[in-house]
Amino acid sequence: MKVKHLKNKIIIESNKEDFNDLVTRINELSNLLNTIHEINDLYLSDITTLEKLKYQVVNLLDLNWNSDNYKYVIEENKHE
């Protein structure tokens, strides 16, 4: 990924492979959070921090939740 810092904005450029890798990591984070919720092995504040991180990255990348596959997906028509 390439990040360009301009005066009023930041532009993130990515090839398809890197972007798909990032989506995979978000899905791993989502699975981790589900496990943590189930076993109750962290402080609630830690879980809240992880949740915020997940949703910030999901929003940044404009991903959509696919309830059939239980994972975030890229809407191809938005990113081509």
C-alpha cells in the first residue's frame, strides 16, 4: 500500500492483492473478537478498543458485511 499525505487529505493506494490481504486481516480480527466475547477472557475496555478498531478500518475501506458467509466483502463495482 502507498500512502500520500496531501494538505487536506490522505490518499491510500493499493493493488488488489494488498487490499484483499487487508480484508482477510479484518475478518481475522472479527473472528478474534467473536472468540473473546465467547470466552470472556479480556477486560471489556480491551474488547471495546478492538471493536472500535475493526469498525474504523471497515469504514475506511468501505466494506460490506456478507451475512451468508459471515465475513466482510469488497463490493467490486465500488472499487474498480
